[in-house]
Amino acid sequence: MTDASAPPALPVTFRPTRTRAVLLTAGAAMFVVLTVVAFLLPTLSPGERTSFVFTGALLCGVLVLLSRPKVVADDSGVTVVNIATSRRLAWAEIVQVNLRPGDPWVFLNLSDGTSLPALGIQPGIARQQAIGDARALRALVDARAPRGD
């Protein structure tokens, strides 16, 4: 095995860091702008001010939720955290790691015949990082998953 295909040391977390930074920055900025506007407009009632702040908090919360995805690999398996769900997989459950051209994120083919999207590795803003992360996860699966060959 060459150095380029050697699996990374465990535990390792894969997440779209640039996308996460953009989402969290935009969320915080929207909350601050809406809150400042709510208190600078003199004609707003207390209820209207509250609704501005609540709307800013809601938008920020949605963007925080969208920044949640990650894939965490450790000695016992992989945890896939998507927007609203989290799933723990043993190494033996993962058959293949796929990131084909045009895919919005990595898909994990599982031993039960299903496919699980892993939004924590997505080529949106940082394509090269996503390709490297997918290769690293594939190397980990190849090294850790028992094969019946």
C-alpha cells in the first residue's frame, strides 16, 4: 500500500468545512442584521420587534442545522450525521464508498443492499477536499471491513 492510499489515523472526522463556515457566517449575519433593524426602526411595536428577532433566530437555526453533517470514523465503525438524522454503522456494514462525478455527496453502499447518503463529504465548494476525504474513508473501509474473499 502506498502512502497516498494509506488510511488516516483514527478517530477522524470528515465535514465540509468551507460550506459550514459560509452557512454559520451567513446565519449569524442574518440574525444580527434582523435584530439591529428591529431596534433601529422607531415605528415598530414590541411584538413586531420580537417577530424580527424571532425570524432572525429561526433563519440562523435553519442554517446551523444545514451545517450539521459530518462523518466520524473510529475504531468500532462510522457515524454518519446528516441534517436531521444520525446513524451508527459497524465497519462490516459498509460495502463500498462512492463519490461519482456529479454526485452531491458520498453514498455508502451497505451490506443490507441499501445506500446511505453521507452529507459530511460533499464536493460543493471544496471539490478536492471532498475527493480526498472520500478516498480516505474508502481506504479506512478497505482496511477495516472484513471481506469474505
